[in-house]
Amino acid sequence: MLSEMQEPPGDKDMEHKSKKKTGKRRIGMVVMFVIVAVVYALLLELSLNTWVGWAAFAAAMILFPVFYMRVAAEKSLLLRLGAWIVLFGILFVVYRISYPPYALVPAVRGKNPEPTGVVTVAQGDLTGVYDESRAVEVYTGIPYAKPPVGELRWKEPQQAEGWDGVRVCDHFAPRFMQGENSTLWDSLVMLVIYNHFNWFNPNDNYRETMSEDALYVNIWKPAGDVTDCPVLFFIHGGSLQTGTPSYDQYNGEAYAKRGIVYVDFAYRLNIFGYYADETLAAESPHDTTGNYGLLDQIAALQWVHDNIGAFGGDPDNITIAGESAGSSSVNALCVSPLAKGLFRRAIGESSGIAVNHPYHTFRPLEDALEMKQQVYDITGVSDIDALRAIDAATLVNARGAYNSMTVDGYAIPEQPAAVYQKGENNEEALLNGYNEAEADVFTILGTKVTPGNYEDILREKLGDTAAEGLAALYPAGDAPKKQYNTVVGAAWFAYSHHVWSRYMAREGRPAWLYRFTRRNRGLSTNHAGELPYFYGNLQTQPQNYEAYDYELSETIMDYIENFVRYGNPNGDGLPVWQDFSEDETLLLELGDSVEMTVDPYPALYEILDRAQEE
């Protein structure tokens, strides 16, 4: 009887195998579930998705395991796969509906900043906000020109209209219309290149608004009643194609705390700022086309000159500054007759157009005009009225090399080098320089250099004569990519600043040249690596810097403050920075030490001088 009541051994084995198989499935589900949860959480965070996405994600993470265990875990493979497909579908929908919205960037981080008193400018009354320390007043989004939309697209900037009442200037205006990457890609760039990302910050779940209506200035001033403060007018970079004045590395609080009124602004970019067309020149009262972004910069500078006194600034003591394409723009303002008398001194970081044939951010008018047909072909229209009628979001995707200024006979009447050769440039003093590894960040992707193609690639960048001489001076060897970066970085950036400084010395005007070599865990000595040091914003990426970096930043800002105030960077307690005219082979190294050192590229300059004369 007992043997009849016992289950057959085969049934027990089958039940044991079934339980074991179910257990493995559950373990596999748990592992898969954890992987999906972690990856998706990272995706939400790096994409800056809103709290709605996080809430829906949390609900899905709670409900799915319950559903899977009770309904699908022991069922057919088809049902289990269906459960996962439903989960992925839900997560996809959650990701899309919680994608970060567009919003304006606040002038000051933190909740409910205190408003300032009323300031009166030519267009009307306005207020700003105090920074957290209450030592700085910040005014953002002040119009300096009419919105360049509709009939004003591709026309010279028009004077800003006035307003009634008191305008609240506590948010940056939109950044100018530009090509846009996904937030995920931008976050990955910040992580990989900048070693920086604000993890789980509840205040950054948005994308900065873009618009053609973006011609506004932003002002940081010392708090309280101040007068006759020197003014630092900064032009942002971005290859004349991208960029925003709200970028945290351009924040002006550090200089305002030093008693300097700091200004930055947006200007027309890409196809809106640097498109050239004979039709546009014909309808212009000044017969100009191709430099609309530069004309915006001049209009902003004029507005600042006329109104900065209301913020305690001295209109007769303005220094213009810029980095990358912003530095090229500074160089352009130095040769533009339209900017004469609007500023006194210039600061240029990592770009210039004073050489006979600038390598970037500048092109002959003929080349600019040749691109007109490309625009018509891409957009499918045939006249300028139809082109003006295309919405900005569509037009900005008409990709092309709309990132160069040109000789238009108005804003830039002739080659910048010719202006310097005549001694007719506007700046009375110059502080400028470059970084140790300028080109490296541009060649991380898409530039393959081998001993076989080394000279050919140099020829594409620098021309036949220069490539031949530089390939001999810097042979490809076993590290052709490294040599290529050295040569291109020196030619595009170091040489530009050497020539700019040399012109100043020939005119008997002071110039101070630097080389930034301080390595760190962020951008280091790559292009734009000096920015947080120059403008006192290392604290935005504290993981990348050590105590000495903050000391170096203070030293650099001491030099800049002296230059902005008095036209000479030297002062008590600072290592002596020699005027370039004293010895053109020397420059100030800003690195592990601050001292005069020998410029590493004199032989390269000689080769490029000869090539530029052709």
C-alpha cells in the first residue's frame, strides 16, 4: 500500500527540474530587470527628463515585477517576451512624454532671488536680481536691437524699441537659433570631454529656448551705487554657428565682485548671421551682406557705450574680450571703422584673423556669395522673399559653412591684415594668447592621420607651401596624429596671436602674449580650457581642479583686472609680464608656474610668414 501511495520517481524529477527552471527564469528576470532599470535611469538622467518620467518609471519598476511573477514567469516563452515588449513600449512612451521642455535660463541660480531697484536705460525702466551673496546685481535679457525676424532677417540691426512700465530682467533671453544635438549627446559630451555633469539636479530638467528673437545683452555689476567702473564686454565663441551667453563659464559675477561691470550678449549665428547674397547687398543702404552677426556685435557694443552709465559703468573705459570665434570677432571689431571709439582695449583668446589669409572664421566675399545657390537648392525656393518666409527651425538645418566673416566694404572694408599694416586698427592695447593643445579636441573624431596621408592633410588645412615646410619641420614619425595636432594648433591659433601681437609692436602699441599650459581633469589645455580660469568659474566643475588651480585663476584675473582698469596687466605681487615688443620670442606661461618663457614655435612662424606672402 505504501509503495502505491508514493509518487513515481520520474514525476519528482520532473517537478524538481520544473522548479529549478522556473527559479532560473526568475533569477534571469531579476538580472535583466536590474540592468534595464539602471540603464533606463541613466538615460532619463542624461537626457534631463522631467519628474513625470521619473514618476512613471518608478511606477513601472514596481508594477512590472509583480505582473511578471504572477502572470508570465511560469508561462510560455511568447507570453514572457510579450511582457518585456510591453515594458519597453511603456518606457519608450515615458521617455518621449517626459523629454525636457524648452525654457529660459534664470539669471541667478536659486529660488526667488531678490529684485534690484529700478534702472533707466534709453528704452525704459528695468529691474534685475541680486546674486546669492548680494554683492552683485544681474540684469539679463535687455534688448539692444529689434528682433531680426520677418522683413528684418538679413538686414542690419535696427534700434531696439522702448517699453512701458518696468521690465523684469531676471532670465536670459533665448539663445540664438542654431543646430541642436539631443540632450543625451550633449550630456555625454560633457561627461567625456569636460568630465562634468550635474547628477540628479532638479533644476536642470529643460533645454534652453532658441529663437531668432535673441538680440539681448546681460549685465553683471557691483551691487549698490557705483560710478565710473571699467567695463568688460565679452563675445561668446562657437565657430559663429553655435553658442549661448548663458553658459556658466561666461558668468560675470567674479569680475563684478572686483568692481568691474561685465557684459555679454547674443548675436546672429550660422546662416542667419553670415549668409551672403547680392540681392541683400542691393537692398542694403550700405551695400553690405555677409556680416550680420558682426553688425549685431557692433550694435550691442554701441548700446553698451550709450547705456552702461546707468549701471555704473564708464563708457570711455570699455575693454572687448572673446574666446575662439569670439576672439576672431574681437579682432574684427579692432579693424571695423564702425567700432572706432566704442572701446579702448582688446582681449583675444584662441583665435584671430590678422594674418594675410586667415585660416578660419573668415573668407573672401566671392566664396561667401558662391554658397547662395546651395541655400536655394537646399530650401527649394528661388528668391530672397521666399527665403525670408521659411521658418527659422527649418532654415537652420540648411547646413553649410555659414561660419565666416568677410570683407563686405562696410563692417570690414578690407582685409584685416591691410588695416594693421596701415596702423588704422582700433585697439590701443592688446592682451592675447593661446592654449598648449588647441587642436586636439577638434580631431578626436573623424580625423585619421597616418604617415602616408600626413602631408596631404596638412596641405588641405594650410596650403601647399606651408604643408611642405611644416611636414619637414615636424615629420610624421611614429605619432602622426600628435604631430598633426601640434602643427594645426600652432598654425591656426599660436601663429594668429603672434602676428596680432607683432602688428601691435610695429605700431608702438603694447601687447601682452600668453600661453596656457595648466593641465587638469577637465578640458585641460585644449581649446577653451582657459575659460574657467580667466572668468573665475572653476567652482562650476570643482571635481576637475585642485587648490593651485584656484590660485592660478586669481592670478590670471588680477592680470585681466589691471589690464581692463589701466591698460597694463602688471601690478604689485604679480610676476612681471613683459610687453611683446621687448622680446618677440618670449611670452607668459600660465601653467604650473607663471613666468616668462620662450615661445616654442618661432621656426613654424617663419614658414607660415613665407606661405602667407604668396
